[in-house]
Amino acid sequence: MSRQLKMEKKSTKLSEINTRTAGPVDAKLLVELGRSSFYEAFAEETAPEDMAEHLRTAFKIEDITEQLQNDQSLFIILEINSAAAGYAYLHPEDPPDCVKTPNPVQLNRFYLRKDYYGRKVGNTLMAACLERARSRGFQSVWLSTWEFNHRANAFYKKWEFEIAGRAKFKVGSDIQNDNIFLRRI
């Protein structure tokens, strides 16, 4: 892509930025958005066979459909100019031992299309996550992110998440180290 085209794309006006709760009709959209966002974020650092395996197993339509039907799950879609730009998935999983706060919820996925990196729209999605988690009675949010995902780690720190521990995360056959971040809300 030419530099001029990238600049034009970057300067596209973000006039309508909003979030909405996903429903069962959004399952296919969430699968596609999850796969494309994960690929865009990690393809350069991930072996092709590991990436293919992860995309195949982590974003199954059956799993997303089941999660959407679970009353405890919450998917929030970020839309920009009426197009899906990212999404977040919150679910009250059993936290790791390092999460010692009362009534935590896991921010299981927080994905943004690469076209929107650096444009501050992730702030809208994070604000929606924290507000909706708080409104459901949760007192803290925890998440895990790859130790070498410097952009995400800086973003979470900006949002006052603190590293509480470490965990392993599998991408295909690659076992990676994740930071466990935690924030009271």
C-alpha cells in the first residue's frame, strides 16, 4: 500500500463511534472479526502453522454462539461509521491465584482492527467494558496479554491495570508467557 493511501486511510473521519451489545445474530461477525484482528496483531511474530491452528480452534462459530447465549457472557462490538472495528468479550471465569480482588470478571478478548490502531478508539471500547462490568456488579477486571505485545501492555497500563502475575498461553504449539493485568472498578 502506498504511503499516500495509508495517510488517506488514517485520516478517514471517525464521525460515528459507538458500542453495542452483541446478540446471537452477531456470531459470524465475531468469528470473522476475531480471526482477522488476531491475525493482524500477531501474524508477523507467529509461525504460520501455529497461527492457522489458533485461528481454527479459538474462533469456532459453535463456541461463539454458545458464549452469546450464556447470560454471564457479554460481547461488546465497537462500530465506527456503522462498520465493526473491534470487540470485547467479558466473562466471569475463575481467576488465577494472583487475582485476589472480590467479584472479578475476565476481559477475555479485546480486539481492534489494525486500521484503527493509534486512533484512540480503543478508549471507547475500554470505557464501555468497565462501565458495563461495573453495572453488572463486578468489582474488578482481569485479563492476560502476551508479554511482547508492547502496544497492548502500554494501553492497559494507561487504563490503570497493574500486572498481578503471569500465565502461559498457547498459540498453536507455541507456549507463550502472558502478563495477568488487574484493575479495580
